[in-house]
Amino acid sequence: MFASLFLSGVATISSLATAADLQTKAEKTGFQETGRYEEVIRLCHSFAKQYPQFVKCEQFGETPEGRPMHVLIASKSGSLSVSQAKQKRIPVVLIQGGIHAGEIDGKDAGFLALRQVLENQAAADALKHQILLFVPVFNVDGHERFSTNNRPNQRGPKAMGWRTTAQNFNLNRDYLKADAPEMQAMLKLVNRWDPVAVVDLHVTDGAKFEHDVSIQVEPSLNQDHPLADIGRQFQDAVISDLAKHGSLPLPFYMSFDEEDNPMSGFSNNVSTPRFSTGYFQLRNRLAMLVETHSWKDYPTRVRITRNTIISVLEQIDKNGKAWQQQQKKADIESSKMTNQALALSYKNTDKSKIIEFKGYAYNRSLSEISGGQMTRYDETKPEIWRVKLQEELTPDIVIKLPGAGYIIPKAWAVSIEPKLNIHGIRYSIIKSNTDTIPLETFTATKITFSPQSIEHHQMLAVEGEWQTDQGKILAGSLFVPSGQAKARLIAQLFEPKGGDSLLNWGYFNNAFEMKEYMEAYVTEEFAREALQSSPTLRKEFDERLLQDPEFKNNPSKRLSFFARLHPSWDTSFGKYPVIKVNASSAILIR
């Protein structure tokens, strides 16, 4: 019976039927099937028609295949506009489903939860003190790549969408680089409404075990973030609520440290900003990742997701105003972080603890198919696994924010300015050429391109350090002050060692590609003359041959050793085309 899926006091089929036109196909099929995107459009407008004083339906973007992206704006506060929300300082929460469109629990759970709240069947007063932005499906084109064959490692619904967009972007790898039109539309929505929290609804991949959901909020683990305490408060409260409803929630993503090896245990770390949870903390806002377990059936997963949404609304109702004030305080603190050290990433310490994890009996044996070890689970035999969990963190890559900001030279401004606008970052255009001013530049001492593309980019990793320098700045260059609320986001975008920086994503690859060169025989002639005229150079060359086998056996590297000494060498090669300045001047900021 469908009603048994929900808690005592939650509406039964008969009471839900009073608003049949607001029911999803999932409800009508006992949560065996999910509807197509046309249902989302219909329901969005139907909710607005049924509850005009409480709900608005708006299009906030369009997909590459021309489909509208819809958001439901819901509140019982009497305010449904951005201007009213800001004027009255009403907390806003953004809940999004279907960023991976095969993981579609959030769409059906969100419509159900919203209707129950509007009909006073659950969290009746929660929307009186907040505004809910509900995006049923973020990856709309992927949703319509509909098939019964998608997500073979997931139990239900009968058919579902696809993980990536029509352009094959994984949207939950796109928050910082923001390549996809869908992500650009989403970030514009975020910039307009400035939600206190963003809730990202997913379904896991992975092994078989009893636990049915993980709830992760960031910031929480990184205690150097000013909002870590409220992030932990938010996470713990929702986990507690779900546990009361019979779920087995955990505060970490349940992916083994070694694939397919349960005894390898788990590690919990801060997400990089390509992910939703790693991104929004850079804006001093909360982000929650909800991952129901793929091997639980669809009715169970929708129930858990619905319970999560209700809990989120209750927590925002209770704490939203206070969290909003703390976030504004964090914005002010961030604007004063110039010249301060900032961690770009974290790593787990060696410290771990043993946890009791509710798994199933299993055996591992050599597979005649793959030739490797394979794990087989017996879901009829629950058992407790005693495994390690690493969650203590220490900063990994640490940088120093510039005293004034970052300069994007004019030649690169046209490609970088749109990124600043997408993220709502404050900057100015330098109006006049400068005289020589003190600055810092970064020249790579080691350059490593990824062997294959990732998310439409050839990734780049560099080694090197910022160095004190002097230089002139052309009019038309961009000045991005580090003294602003999004200081953490700015650092992640422009620090060259950041794992998700624009440099790392390949936006500056041309600066690290050798374009000019000498013929080998010309280099040979120059090298012989140089060695003959400089005993010091001869000694240095001979020592490299003795000490570095790779250098000795690589003709190209040996010739490059001398090419760098020739007056024709391109001194701009490997120089990162972003500059740090530590002292503002009127010419930069006007």
C-alpha cells in the first residue's frame, strides 16, 4: 500500500487525491514510473494556478535543445519577488532535482512535499518565514533522453533520463567553470535570489548496504570557514530528523577508498568547487548534498527525499534568519581577507576511527570475466562492517590573497570577463595605461597537460611560485579586487595551483604552449659556441648529464637547455597571464 511508505500523519492516497491535478505520474503509478518533462511544465503552471497567492512559475533559462528551464517560487510570507525578499530579508532556499537526470527522486519528492506543505499536511507554517525556489529538473535535455535502459545500477523508476546534458556536460562538474548554458542560467538565478542554502538532490552509485541516504553540508569539515558551525548544525539536524523517520543516514558519501573493496573504508573531505557543495561555500552560503542509495527501490528513495525536503524547510524556518545574518557577517569578514593566508584545498590526516557500518554479507573472488577481484553481496544477510573513516582535515594547498587584487591583461579580458559576470564578482575595467608598477607574476617551472580531455577541456597542472616583479598594465585590462565578499571564490578562479582554477581547466593553455623555436642544427651551433666560451656553462651541462638520466637520454631536453639561453628565447613562455597587485592605485580602481 502506497500510504505505508509515509510516516504516520502524512497524507494517504485518498486525501492526496483532493488535488489530483497536482499529482505526479509517480504518485499515480505507486512510484513505479516518473513523468516526462512536459509534466514538470504542466505542474509548475498548475501549482501557480491552484495557489496564486503562494506560488509563481517562472522560466529562468533555455537548454541547448530549446527546452525551457522552470522554477517554482513558493512562499506563504506574502512575498514572491526578489525585491520583496531583499527588502524584507526573507531567507531563500534553493532545492534542485535532476542535475543528473537519471537520479530523479528529487523531482517527484519535491512536488509531493510542496503540495503537502501548501495543503497544511506537513510543515504547514514553514513557508511563512522563507521563500522556496524549487527546480524540479536542472538537466532538462538529459531528462528527455529517456529510456528503460538508463542507470542499470539503480532500482527504479521504470524509465528515466540520462546523467549528462545534450552537450554531454556533467553539470555537477561545472559550477566553477560554468561552461554549460544550463549552469549559466542557474547561476544567474542564484545571483538574483542569493539563497541561504542550496540543496542538491542525487542518487548514489556504488556498493550494496543497508544505509539509505547520506547528508553532507559544506562548509562543515573545514573549521577555518566562518560558517562551519552552522553547516554542521544544518547537517546534524536533518540527519537527526531522518533517523527519527526510520532512515539510516550518514554524514559522508558512501564510496569506498578502494573501489569494490568494503574493508578499505571511507574518507570524508571538502569537495572541490566544480561540485555544488564545494562551490557555494566559496560564496559564504550553505550547500547540502543529498544522496539516496541507488539499490533502494524508487518508492523508498522518494519517501526519504521527501522527508529530507520537509526537514530542510523546517530548519530554514527555524534558523534561516540567524544563518542569513551570519552569512552577511562572513561576507564582511571575507572582504577583509586581503594579504591573508587561505586554504585552497584540504587533505585527510593519518588519523582515522573505526565505525560500525551496516552492510551485507559478501565474498570477494577472482572474476573469470575481468581477471580481477569482484565483490558479491547477499542482501538477505545484513551484517556490521567495522571499517575506518578518515574525516580529520588539514589544509593542503595554501595561498596568500593579494593586498589589492588580480589583474587580467587586456588580451585575455574578453574570455575571462564573462566568467566574472556569471559568478557575480565585482571588477573594474582599467581606463588608462599605467606606468611601471610593482606586481607579482607567476612563471611555471613545470607544465603538465592532461593526456585526454575532461569535460570539454584539456586540463593543465603547473608548478612554480609567485615572484615580485615590475610591469605596465594596458588600458582595457580587468582589475578584480580581492577585498570583496567572494574573495574565496576569486582565489579559486585565479590561483594557478587551485585544482579547479581557470588555469587548471585549460583557459590559459596558449600561454603554456611553445610557439617559436630554433631549428635543431641552429641550436647545435649556438650550443657549441656557448660551451667553448663559458667554462661555467660547460660545468653545468656536464653535471646535468651525470646527475639526470632523463636529461642525458633526451635530445630535445638537451637542446632546450641551450635554446633558453639564446636571445631569441620567448620570455613570456610559461608566464601565467594573470597578475597579482598588493597596492591599489587610483588608475586601477577608477
